[in-house]
Amino acid sequence: MDFTVSQNFFEFVLQDAHFCLKKLALAFLTSGVYCFLTSLKSCISRGQFDANAERHRMFLCWSRADRSGVNQRLYLFLVLIFFEWSMNNQASYTDGMRSMSFQDTPARSIRKASLSSPQITVEDYEQAAKTLMKALFIREKYSRLAYHRFPRTVAQFLRMTSIAEHSFHPEFPWEGEDPYSIENIPDNLSYELQTKDGIVYVYENAEALSQNRPRSLPYPDLETFAIDLSHVLAMIVDGPTKTYCHRRLNFLGSKFYLHEMLNEMAELKELKGVPHRDFYNVRKVDTHIHAAACMSQKHLLNFIQTTYKTEADRVVLEKGGRKLTLREVFEHLNMDPYDLTVDSLDVHAGRQTFHRFDKFNSKYNPVGASELREIYLKTDNLIDGEYFARIIKEVSHDLEESKYQHAEPRLSIYGRSADEWDSLSKWFIQHKVHSTNMQWIIQVPRIYDIFKSKKLITNFAKMLENIFLPLFEATVNPQKHKELHVFLKYVTGFDSVDDESKHSDHMFSYKSPKPEQWTADENPPYSYYLFHMYANIMVLNNLRKERGLSTFQFRPHCGEAGSITHLVSAFLTADNISHGLNLKKSPVLQYLYYLAQVPIAMSPLSNNSLFLEYSKNPLREFLHKGLCVSLSTDDPMQFHYTKEALMEEYAIAAQLWKLSTCDVCEIARNSVLQSGLSHQEKKHFIGANYLKDGPEGNDIRRTNVAQIRMAYRHETLCNELSFLVDAVKTEAAIGTQPE
């Protein structure tokens, strides 16, 4: 192979680079790098130079270099380009120069740094590619079983012959339609239901039940899941796989940095040409927000003072067998609502809550009084959750006024009683809480140990039955559960919530006790919760799909704290996750989440008060590498100051990290994609072809995301996937889908 380095290469960089890069390239020429590169020829040809090791060293220098030393970073990056090119012994000198050139795509004037990766011939990298591909196959399998979404581009690279469109399309109430109507409800069926091993089974009739012949729905197998889980767990600690993933992630980050240098002004020029659309009027979805804290602290304070002023003599609470008016409640607390301030309300998180989840939970109690939480922030109280409904309706009204902001608030189902669903659906319809700018998610707190200690349930299976059996009954016999049937139209998913930093001594495996046998006072581990929630959602989605009803996403809190195994469990079971901070601790998982484009709802302001300082938050790093991230508020009451909490998140992120207009609009588009909005709404908000990948699926007139950016994202993902496929193809035995 000819390693001659021509001066034409540097002249080409000077001629074709962006104006702001020309001066840097000139500095590069004068720094002596030309002489350095040409001197490598003899070293490499004599075998005295380990190009792979030297490239790795240069990559470390590049990643650690201070961004203020731009000349140094350009120096290192171009050296890295040389190594990438020089190790590709399949390419000629001419092809190498062409692969490293900065080109213009006539259609979109995109300047590309097309950096060819070497063919993977090392045995370690072949093994890494095989394990990564197998992990993608595993996620694809579990996603399709539960009607979760899986990227079409990734499926094509996995050689899927038939690619179903996104199966998750929630029902959409058309304009003028009564969202609370109980007309045209489907007929009841004669199906029988039974909970076995914590999972609801469906039978055609009583005879099939007696013969233990369930309907032909996909039912999960614990042993298979445990094997798949152990495979991914073993993969994330495999040395060669970690090295490969770390290298590719660093390369993705550096490649985006170069993309910015070359195309930032071109992207901005493209956005300036879009009529009517800018960051303020693109659709944004708050993909992770809890209903009990969806208002600002000032909003809650004003509401408390208003209700006291107008309804002080209303009976609102029963305590110790005695019914109390609002006035008596505040007299009991020895306070006058008129004198309350946001400081005395004490619902805002601060430095005292950092790594103290117990103190954070206490912030849900205004002025530290559980009585006020019961009155104002609960759905099942003496006033049937009226105050809570009124607050939420005020928040939804603000969203509707803004027009371009949506939210997906979480409502709690605890599993302590089978009546919770009926109570919640009655609250929803009675108070007419529905809003076109809100989609609802049900959160299930992982607090079995509390209910068990209070003797509310006997085992973990009873908790699962209380959560999921009413949903199956409403699906099979909707005429008997009309209110719940209507409410489920607007529920788009399930969440699993609690403090992830809690340690569990039990390691989940196929030998773990069945839910009926879990009678201990200790809480089951995180993976145990996720598997059994996913298993029931999977069966329920398939049953509802048969009936033409909407299906549900599984969107757990994951990776905020605790073990890295949480992220492995979610990779198999979740449609998307909230937080995902611990991905930065595992290059293999982070790369897998990138390849599979698993959506991540991140909340930097929330993390800043609880687990991770804002400056250390990996959101910008994830965005640059190409992970599918969105911004969310988590709990505006605890973490935000303004009326528009979501805009506050965007504003702080944009200012602190110097995000461009294209960056924030890309995040906003991601939020719509990963949300539970209906198919019709997504077509209206981000374009009729949004299901397609790359620039073809982007309507810049609606998203304000440059086609240059979309082309870069799509081509980069395809390149990464093709590297894996090429490596796998080198072995004749690898050509079929793993079991």
C-alpha cells in the first residue's frame, strides 16, 4: 500500500473547508504536521510503528484536548483522519483521499467528513460485532412482541424481510367528538381471565380455563428472558466489546464536532429560509412529568390562597373520625394562608435534597403537612380529588393557550386495591380532566414492601393482579367498565417509579421466587418489577390489538441512579426510558441505546437537585453522538420557577451548553416522536412522512430541523450499523438471525 502523503490533501482541505476552518487549517499546515505525517511512511512500512496503538493515543488526546485550543483539536483530529485512512488496507491511495475529503451534496449543500472505518478483521472486533448484533435482535424481539416501536433502518440492517409500521397508534378524538362519551363501546366477550405466576392469562371460555388452554396470545417465558438478560449483562463487561464501543462513541462525538464546524452556518441558513416556523412554534412534548407536581410552586400557592378565600368553610378532610373544613385544617396547622410564601410552602428542592431521595419525597407535602397534600394533590379524598383536578385543568389551559406545548403527566396506581382503577377513571370523567394537550401515563411506585408491612397485600402477585387484572377486564368486558374503557383511550403508557438507589440483595434470575411465592417483607429487585410489568403489558397489548383498541408503551424511570443492570432490563423491555444518566458509565450500553435509537427523556434540572450537577449532565454529549434524547421537566413544582417549565428547561440548556437553533429543534422533534401522541397528531405536528427515516421523514416546514442535520444523523447511523454487518459477514456461520 502506498502511504505517500501529498500536499494536495492539505490544499484540498484549505479549498473546500468552511471559511472559519481555513485559518485553523492554515495553522495546521504551519505546525509541522505535514512533516510528521510524511515521516510515518517509513516507520509503518518497516513495522516499527503500531498505527492502531498510536491512533488510540491520538484519539485520547483529541477527546481530552481543551476546546479552547481549537488549533490543537484540529491538529489531532486530522491526524486521526490519517490513521483511519492508513489502516484501511483495502483502499488505494486515491480512494483513501476521496474517503477523507470534505464533499458537497448538491441537493442540500451538506459538507461531509466521510471518515471510512477500517474493515473489521481482528477477531476481537468480530466477536464484539456479533454480540452487539445479537443484542439488537433481542431488543427487536421484545419490542415487536409488545407492539413497541423499533427503528425501521435498524430492522433493515438486521435483515428483517417484513417491516411493520409503528403499531402504536393511540385513539384520536376528532374535533367536536365528546371525549367522555360512553356510546359505541365494544361488546363484551365470553373470555375468562386468571392470574398465574403474576401474569394475566386469557381463556376462550370457562371450559378452556378448566383445561388450562389459554388463547394463542404471546405469553412471556421467564427462563428465556433470564437467558437474554444474562447475555446482555455478560456483554457489557466484555473487554473487546467495551473497547470497540468506547472507540465508536468517541468517534461519533468527534465526528459531530467536525460536522458542526463544517455545516453550522449552512444549517442556520437553511432554517432562515423556512417561513413561519422557529423554535417557539415547533411542537414540544414534556415527555416526563408527574401530575402531582405539574404546577409551579407559585401556582400552587395562589390556588391554596384562592380556595381558602372562597371556600374556607367547605368540608375537605376527614381525620380521626372527624370532618374538617378548610379553615379548621389551617387552624390545626397554626397558619394563615394569606401569610404563606413560596419559601414557607417549602415544596422546592434545593441543595438539601442532593442524594437524599427521602427529603425530596417530603417536598410533595406543602408546608410539610400531609393534610394539604391529601386535600390538593390527591384524586381519592373526601372531595373526590376536585382541587387536584382544578389545578391540572388550569395547567392544561396554559398548555392549550401556548398551543405548541404538550405534556404527558403521570398518575399513580399503587396496586394496594383492585378498586383504584375505577376510582381514577371516575375522577377523570367526573371532573372532565381531558385536554388535547395532555396524554396520560400510569406510574406504578415500587413500594410493595410498604404495603406488605401494613398487611394490605399478602404477596407480590396480589399487587400485580390489582394493577393489571382490571385492565384485562375492561378490555374483555368494556360494557361492564364503561368509565375505565373511556379513560384508557387517553392512557398511552406505564411507568415504574421510585428511588433507584435502593439496593436489593436479591439477584433476579429464572430461579427467583414466583410472584405468588414472594411473601417476604423485602422489596423485589428492579429487574423483577420490570419483567412482570412488561409481561402483563405485552399480553394486554396483544389482546387490545385483537379488539382494535389502543396499546400501551412501557416507559420506566431508569438509569437515574442505582445499578447499571437497570438499564439492561430496560433495554429489553422498555419502549423508552426517563433519565438514563448511568449510560455514561457503560460504553456498551450507551452504544446499544444509540444503535437501537432507544428514546430517552432527560431532566437536567431535576438531576441537578437530586443526583448529578448540571455541568456534568450527559445530555449534550448524548445529543451530539446521536442518541434520541428529549428534554422534560420531571417536577416543575420542585425544580422550576416560571410558568412555562418546559421552556425554562430548553432555555437553560441552550444557554449553558450553547445549543444551536437546530439542536433545540431536533430535541423538540425527538420529544414528539417518542411521545404517546396519536398517529394523526404526529403527522400534523412533524410531517406526514414522519415514520420514514432520514431527511425523507423530516418536514422542515413543521419541525424547523435542517435537512442537513437529518441527513447527517441518518448516514452516520447507517455507517455504524454497516460496520457491524460487515464484521458479521466475515464469518460464514453468521448470516441468520440468532435464536
